[in-house]
Amino acid sequence: MNKMHKYIGVCLLALSMSSCQDYLDRPVVSDVDEERVFTDYNLTYQFVNDLYSYRIDEYRGANTTNGDIGTVSFLGAGMLASATDDSKYSELSSPVNFLNSGNWTPSYNPANIWSDMYSAVRKANLFFENVDRMVLETYDEPIRDNSELAPDGNLITAEQLKTRLTGEVYFLRAYYYYELIRRYGGVPIIDQTYELGDEVNSTRASFEACVNFILDDLESARPLLPENYNYYQANKGRATQPMVDAFKAQVLMLAASPLHNSGNDLDKWQAAADAYKEVIESGAYSLNNNYDRAFVRNQGSPETIFEIIYFNRNDIERNHTPVGYEGGGGGINPTQDLVEAYEMADGTAFDWNNPVHAAAPFDNRDPRFYLSILYNGADWRGRPVESYVGGLDGEGVNGATLTGYYMRKFMDPELDILRDQRSTKNWVILRYAEILLGYAEAQNEAVGPDASVYDAINEVRDRAGMPALPEGLSQDEMRAKIRHERRIEFAFEGQRFFDTRRWKTAEDEFNGPVHGLRITKSGDDFEYDVIEVEDRVFTEKMYLFPIPQSEINNTNGNLQQNPMW
């Protein structure tokens, strides 16, 4: 049996990097006992703030040196996108390459999140076991915060705060379990803390049982949370009722997908579609008018559902600006496979056999291409990118792109990184475009491509400046269109890593070579040759992560490993 230590350490990790941290201006404490934490509502507040710090930022490393809050990440600048056919990370020693070569194991998985998520779950359980110790009144008068407002416009009372924090912790525990099951499948459901020496039930629950547990937590969270924080802007980013509804839809989508729905139970698809529809009809979210503003200087974006707030950062620019620009790291190199997936501006497919396309392969493409990819000739910070052989950013330069491309998405073209200029680039965990495309997918699988499916996917395409899909598509054709749209809309955001797993298509998509474009210049002309950059490995066992071997060992084998690992 697993032996767990009981401890409590409250590190006051901020919920955001906001300079307007009204709700965080409370005493700094550490290694304090439970009684003090849960009888002082200020410390209870900080305990919940710390629980938010486990949210997964697929970009940032957990230990940073520039003063930013350390949220959980595993591949750092390599990102999950580089463990798909969308990109190659130029740093060959990066841990992400273990995922691509097939050399990850139960003893070494660079994308492992097991211990971090269970640490968060334990904190949530500790909260539930102690929250009733909060002191809500003094001298028969309700305790009120001296600054924070409640939805009624008055200063919030400790009792109102207790109610809301309880809702937040239910939501966060559900979110952390969701992150576990999308990687590992069914996991042990731990809903209490343990003393040193206690025997812990480490038996894995079924995937279905985990889904039900998550849905129960979300249901418990919803009535305790506000609809929004318009009444107190400093709390933006904390859990709300629409956020709960959005994650309910995400959980149901995962449960309906082929990886966990081998019998293609249409009721599961319909449940997901209904949940997405509820979020859409709530009117709580809308698409940004500008695609780029969903990622760069995106504070207050109407599209954002759940995010990690960073007001001042330039690490993305430093790591991924083309190497020929001062301070550029040239990290993420988009593949030719992704570039060819971007449609022409009229909605037709790119085709090297089309002489017009072949002569000018970067002209007249989906507008999202220009906001996501830096290609040869792209205007960037005062000059064109030169990714051709011998160019300022091309082959022959140390650290140059391996594919002929650099990533553009998430980067702020207005920053001078040599002067350490920074801007807001919140990491978006979930945004409204995913609700629309999630609805389109689930509804198409449940009933076929009805008008509402077209409406949802075309809303996303219209924002991008792309034409509507043609009428009369079959269910299979619409499925392919939706999956293609997700790849383009969410490029580099991490969704493809999980989408291809839940669709069970990764063996076809990732088991083979990824490609780049070798560009040579002759006078004023360019020649283009598609090249093989790297051969990738993806086998059936990789649809689920391995349970860490250390966890298997700690439970004397009672914790069952995933198949074939």
C-alpha cells in the first residue's frame, strides 16, 4: 500500500501576474498549521489561490527565473505541438524528442503530470476536510473583507467567501482529475487525505467512474459560484458557472470519443452536444474579432474561458523568434505537413501539382496561416524572414530552422526583446472556439451534419476570414472538415496532441516522417523541395500515458499499469 505524508505548506503563489492584485494583498505565510489556515479566512483564501497554481501551462516551465509564477509545465518551450506532426523543436536535446522517438517509458515520461495533479487533489481534499473551521463572525457580526465586493455590491462576508471558495475547489479538483484522465484513462479516485502510515486505496477506478466523479464535482461547484466577476474585476480568471458548464462539455466530449467509446454510443455524443449547446446559448462567451488577439495582448478577451494570466512576458519571443534576429532562439519549427494543411483563401486545398500554388506557395492562404507561421519572405520586425539556404535565418546559420519555418503564433511583433520589452500573453487553457468546434463535432456524430453543425464551424471560419463550408457534406466528409478545422484553428495550442489520441488516429498521423521545405535561392527566384526532417514513432500503447513506475512500486503493484507499458 502507498504511504502518504500529511503536511501543509501554504506558498502564496499568485492566481495571476496582475498588478491589480487586490485579492492577493494578504499576509505571506508558509509552513503553517491547519488550524491557523482554516480559521483565518485570509489564509484560507491564500490556500485556494495556491491551488490554482497547479493549472497546466503547456508552454512555461514550472521553475522560471524571470519572476513569473511557476505553473505546471513539462516540455517547456518545446510544447506538446512538437510531439505531433505540426512542429519540430530545434533543440535536439529537448525532452520532447523522447516522445517522438518512442523512447519514453514508465520510468521516464517528460510529459508526466501524475504527482503534480495528485498534489493538487490532496490540497483540495484538505480544504474540504477543514473549511467548516472558518470563523465567519466576531461579536455576532459577520466578518467582512475590507476591499472585495460580493455580487450584491456590498463588501463580501467571510460566509459568502466560504461558499464561493468551496465552489472553486470543487471546480479545480474536477479540472485536475480531467487532466489526469485525458492522459492516463481511469485513475485512483482519492477524496480524502491520509496520515503518515495510513493505507491508501490505490486501485484504479474505471474511466466511467472517474467521469462521473468529475461531473459530480462540477455539479457541486456550479450553484456556489457567480455567473461572472463583473462586480469585482480583480477576480477575473477565477471559476464561474459558465466555466463549469464549459468543462462539463469537455469531459463529456472525451467520454464520447472513440478512445473511450468503442461502441460508438450515440447518446454519449448527444450528451456532449447538449452540454456545448448550453454554453453557446448562455451568451457568456464570444469569438474575438481578431484571431491574433486571442493569444497576444489578450487580457479581457471575450473568447477566453479559462486561462493563466501573465501581464509581462517575452519568453515566447526570446525562444521562438527566428535566429537571424537579435535575441531570437528559433525554437518551434512548423512542419511542411502543417503548412500544407492550411487551405487557400478560397477554401480549396493547397496542391503542389497546381502550378500557381507551386510558384508562390505562401500566397493567398487561410489568414490564420499568416498569424501562425513565419515563412520565407514573411515581414517580421522590420525585414523579411530569410529561411532559404544561406539566408539570415536559414540553413547554414547556427540554430536555424530545420523545416524552413518558424512559429509566429503567440508572439508579439511590437516587442523589442533586446530592450526586454514585455506584453500580456495569457496562456489560454480553454477558449470559445473550442466550444463551437466541440459542438459541431459532437452534433455531427450524434445526428449528422445538420444546419447547427454548419453554423458552429462556419462561425469559426468566418472570424478567420475563410468562406463557409460547402452544403451537402456527408457525415464522414463533415467529420474530416471538423478535424481539419481543429488542426488549423488550434495550431500549437496542444489540442492536436489530445485530439488524435481521443480519435484514435495518432497511429496513422504520427507514426512516420514529418517534413520540411528546403528553399534555395537563384537570383530573384526560389526553388522548393519537400524534405524528410525526422521519422517519428507512435504505437498503440501511446494512446494512454504510462503510470509512473515509481507509483507502481510504491503500491507494491496494486496500481495497475496501462496496457503494453
